[in-house]
Amino acid sequence: MDINTIIKLVQSVPPDKLTDEKTLRKVLKAAGKESGQKFSDEELNRLVKNFKKIASGGMGSALGMISMLMKSGVSQKQINNIKKKMN
């Protein structure tokens, strides 16, 4: 999945809606569609749960989040691009 697409979609969501399950499902479905993936309800539930955990600061630390991203296939270059876009 293209991380830049995800960033753009997440940035388009008002901050007060980042933990709203209906909104997150819609954004994650759109991200999947952009990358040619179709998520099952089970996959969407898991993704929403993980996103809420990250959005609420539940990853423990930035290092924990970077580790999780790299395990899911995000490269160090993509992580550096995320850092630049968030600053």
C-alpha cells in the first residue's frame, strides 16, 4: 500500500474524526482501493483497531511505531518521508 496515499487520506480527515470508526473504515477502504486492494470486514476491523491504537498514542513510543511500520512492509525511506511531511 502506498504510504503517501495513506498520509493524504488521513490528512483529509478532521482531527476530531480520527477515532470515529465509520470515518476510519471509509478512509481505509479508500486507501485500499487506491492501492488495488479490497479489504474484508475482518481486515477492516483489524486496521481500524490498529489505527485507533496509533492515533491515541498506544504504540508506546515512536520507536515502537517505526518497528511496527517496518514489519508491515514500510521502508526506511518511506518512514523518512513521513517524518518530513509531519514536521
